Amino acid sequence: MESNSKGFQVAVCADTAYGPYELMLQGNATQDALYFAPSEGKKALAAFDIGVRDNVWTMLGRAEGDIDKYNDRQELSFMGIKSFGYAATGASIVKKGRMVAVAGKISRREFPRKDGTQGEKVELIADTVVDLDESSPRVSNIVGVMTIHTDQNGVQQQSPCACCVDATVKKVGELNHSETGEAYVNLTLETVGCIDRAWDLANKCWKKEKEYKEHRLYATLWGTSAERLVEKLTEGTRVCVSGKMSQRMSNDGKTVFYGMRIWQLSRFLKPKNDTSAQPVAEEAPESGDGAEETPATAPAQPAPQKRTRKAAAKKPEPQPAPEPTAEEYPSGGSSDGGNGEDEELELPF
């Protein structure tokens, strides 16, 4: 993960069955979003660019598993963002200078320039666009994706994760330390979108007719981020998180609990007269391949509503949830069209 003095960062890049995926990318919009409303037989489209600290070619190479793959390209610090359908409707409100968080498929695309030469750009087809201002509309869609990685023994593993989860802090546990001495804090979050839907999306078992209604997420923040934020993440704080998901059944087998090991957390800020004020991005101090870490924590047993801070303090470290059966993430949005410099906007219809 990368961070900078402006308070935003580039999150983990990962390989998925859906393709190279930027789990959560944050930056300031460099322009107002171009928006094309849906019409008969045509999806809505929103397009804009964001500035990032990292070289977008390095990000693409990292996502594709070879960080040096595009070393011959000129360094570029702007990422093209496009959204379609429901996501485009939410992205249409993006204004120049605003901080946003996006999650989606990252890819390279060639396009003809106006002078007849061939150009290329890195862009992200965003399933979710979140305006990181506390006064912005609440977002209800959550990206669920299955990450694919190779563990330290060279064995390919898969891990479900959720990205750009818009949530409110409902409870903050005591600062604790694992057996290895790493600090952590348990959080209870209320998500805007249904976290069980994100789980099913990641595990390729989402069903249109299924009723999704779970909004409770039990998350764990680790390392220096936990130490810095344990006093700042008070009840009612609005946050945007991405991380590795886990699932656990209650003792009576009637209730499913969803957990997350947080890879990235951003606090929403209240709007101020100073337009330079930006949301604060925090990260767990983990390696770029966060998918290799241990599963997110699930609530202690019995049922979480009976849990107290005193009880949580007695535990040496969070209890991992059982590993789910790994399945592929379903295919996603179109990658046609674009909004690069010196480029005609080509609509995807």
C-alpha cells in the first residue's frame, strides 16, 4: 500500500478471476464527471480522472503480477475511471477536487488520437464510486471479489474480500495485542449495503431472487493503524473499508456472522469551509499482497450482542473464521470507451 501527505493512498492490487483488480483506490478527481444518462437499450456512463501518488503503470504491473512489466512507459499519475449502469448514477455527482474511493477492474486500453497516432492509457472500470465527504449520499452497492494469490509455500490460494464498504461504527473494542505482539482492535460496523450479498458475489453464489438483509460486519484493524485510531473511531463515525472477509456460524447454527480483516480504512470528514480538507485514509501495516494474510475475525461466541469490552480484552487475539470454499468471481462491466487526454469519448453502445 502507498500513502502520501495529502491523506490518500493506493490500496492493494490483486489478481482475481475477474481480472486484475484494484481493491480500493483513492484520489482527488481532476475534473467534474462526464455523465451520459441511460436511454432505451443503453446503460448510463460516468467518466472522470483521479490523481494518484503511485505510477499507474506500476499499479497495473503489480495487479498483473509483474511490477516491472511496464517500466518502458512514461510515468503517469492520473487514473481514468469509468462506471456503467447503477455505479455510473452514483459517480455522476463527482466534482473536481473531491476525494473519492473506487473499486473495480484495472486494465490497459489503446485508442486513436485526434492526430491519427495510437495512444494508450490505464483505466479502472469501477463497480463502486464513493464520495468521501460525510455529507455525500450513502452508497448501497459493495464490491465482492475472490482474490487469487500464491502463499509462501508456492500453493495457489483464494480469499474472498469486500471493497469500498460504506459503514458506520457501532462499537469499538479495547486495544489488544496478539501473541506475536501486534496491536489490534475489534470493530462492529453497520454497513449501508448488504454484506451477505458481497460474500455471495465473491463466492459466485449470488442469486437475484435471494433476499439479502445482513448489515452487521465484525472487523479487525491491526498494527499502528489500530493504535492511532482506537480513540478516533467512536460510535457513529462513518468509514469506508476494504479487506479480507470471513464467515462463522453461531453456536446454535442459526445465525451467520461476517468478519473482515481490514486492509484499508478511510474516515469520512464533515465538510468544512476549507475546501482543501480531505478524508483521512488509514491502512493496516501489511505487505502489498494483503490476500496472503490470515482471515478476518468473526465475533466471539456466544452471539455478539452479549459480548462486552471486558470479555474482549481477555482474548489474546481474534479467533479466525473457518475457511470458505473458494470460487471465482463473476464477470463484470464493459471496458469500452474512455475519457483520456487528446481522445474522443467513445460510448459503450
